[in-house]
Amino acid sequence: MDDISNHRMDVREFMARPPFNRKGLSEQELSLLCAALTHDSFSSEALNLQPPVVLESYERLEFLGDSVLEFIACEHIYLNSELKEGKMTDFKQEIVANKKISDRILEKGLGIDDVMLVGHGHRGPKGNIIEENMRADSFEALIGAIYLLYGMDEAKRIAKDILI
């Protein structure tokens, strides 16, 4: 249970920093943002706690966030290039690829690895062991949560700041 309480505090601090700049989160906002930063390995382990705890992982939000990111990338390419459709698709795929998202998060020093709630299999002596796809998926989930909470303009602002 301490992991869950600590995670809520960590998410509050994470969201208060740039590029998010969100302070004074409501319980609804915090719950959704915590889900965006919770890997299914922790959600599965939480069911074995005494008493069991049901926690949403980032998977559903990732589904939404993936589409939101693709839309943002497509709109950006359409409005800022004269590329033909095939090249537009290639460029979009380059922007939203897990490796690109993961690399940009690391380059920007976002610190998402430290705030993700993961199961014991993803913890090491020096902190969380986050794989490239986990980092990208959690960021997509975060974009999905931001879209739901604050709208498309805010999702675009953050996605562009990090990825484009």
C-alpha cells in the first residue's frame, strides 16, 4: 500500500514540472494520471495484496493516447509540409514509433521512468527497469489522460513539446 501512496505523491510532483505544469490536481485528475503511469505488472501484483487492491493500468489510456498522438502527428505533417500521402505516412510512423517516443522522453529528461509504478520484475537495485516500449506506452497513456482531462489543445502542446 505504501507504493500506491508514494506513487500518488510522485505523480503530483511529476505533473507539477514542465512541460505539464499542473499543480493542485483534483482526485479525479490524480487517479487518471496515476493510471497512465501504472504498468500492468503492478496492477496484477496489487490483486495479491492483503487486502487485494484493484488498480487500473495504463493499457486503456494507451489505446486512446496512441490515436491522439497519431492525429497530432498527422495534422502537424499535413499543415507543415507538402509531402505526398506515402511520405506523410512514413513521417508519421517515424514520429510515433516507440523507439522515437522513448528516445525523446530520455533526451528531454522527462523522468517518466522514475515515476512509473511497476511490478517487482521491473525493479532493480538502482530503480525501475523500464523497457523502451513501456516508456512509450506510458507516455501515450499520459497523452490519452491529458486529452480526456484538459482537451486536445493541451495534448497537442505537450506532444509537440516532447516529440515534434
